[in-house]
Amino acid sequence: LTKAQTIRRLAPTLAQMRKRGHTLNSIAAILTAEGLHVSSRLLSQHLKRSSTGRAVARPAKASASQMRSDALAHG
């Protein structure tokens, strides 16, 4: 499983931990100690995505050749 898939599967348990007062930093430390190396920031991002039920799409980066051709086309 990927980190995202693992966090998604653990989301209900992680939500319960948050309700009991655990911080994202403490949860990230516990997961890291158990072998799943995650930062609190990554954990937060994945938990937000799992709570909405969908992944957040990232815009594709333009390649250098695409940027050059766009620059030439627009003068």
C-alpha cells in the first residue's frame, strides 16, 4: 500500500485519536515509530482528502518545451 492508501484506511482511527486530544504531530510520531514515515503536514493533507471522499487534483506542470512554444506563440 502507498502512504496515502494506508492513511485512508486508518482515517477513522486517526479521527478518533484526534477527538481524544492527539495532535497531528503526535500521530505522525506514532506512525513513524510504527514504520510509516509521515510528517504532520502530509498526514493533514491526506486526512483532509479522505474526509472529503476525493483526492485533490494537482495541475500538471508545463514542460520547458511547452513554455517555450507558448512564449513564441504569444510573441
